[in-house]
Amino acid sequence: MKHPAYIAALIFIFLSCREEIIEPDNFVENVNDPVQIMDRNSFTFLLNAKTFSMNLTVPAYFNSVRTRFNITLIDYESGYTDITVHDVEERERFNYFIAEDVSFHSDLLDGFVPSVIRIRTENFSGKLKIEFRRTL
């Protein structure tokens, strides 16, 4: 007879230690549960929303004066999203407002070091992916 406690412990460890891996072109499945992925050279924000409102302020850990901004929005239904980037002197240096289906948009933020990223949604419904990546 195998050890039932040992098998139960292995099952518990396997289920409780699952690590989420999000593919680059995948959107999160949980509705109104945003996902943030941050490292020192990039920030990714994923959202599958249904009439969702929020204000999010995230420090940007980039040390470059060139940052690539990408946004993908599919299945847009309603509401809006407003994205702003501030520099180290707290001045707003970039703003992107979205209230329609945009399959992909990209901009180069050049000439300042981003300090803070603010993302605001108001009664937003759709699937959104926002990326900021340091470029050389």
C-alpha cells in the first residue's frame, strides 16, 4: 500500500504552487482581475474587463530616455482607458486616451525618463494589453 499522506502532500504542493505563465499574445481570462508584470526594463498590464473602473499608479523602473509604448485593445464594448506617464519631476509627459477598438498602437517616448505610469479605466469593457519597454 502506498503512503496516502505522501500522495496527498504532493497533490497539495502541486496545486498550491502553480505558477501563472502568460503568453505574449494572450489576455487574462479572469474578468476584472488585472495582471501586472514588472521588471526593471519593462511593465506589462493585462486586463479582461466588464464595466470596470479603477485608478492605478505604478512606479516605472526604467533608466533610459527612450521607452516603447504598445497598446492592444480587442473586443471593446464601452467606457474608456486613460494612460499617462510622468517624469521624475512629476510632469505629465505622455497621454493616451482610448475609447474604441484598437487592434494595435505603438509610440516611442523619447527625451525623458519615465517615473510613474498611471492607468485609469471608467466603466471599461474589453480586453486590454499595455506595454512599456525600455529601448536603447
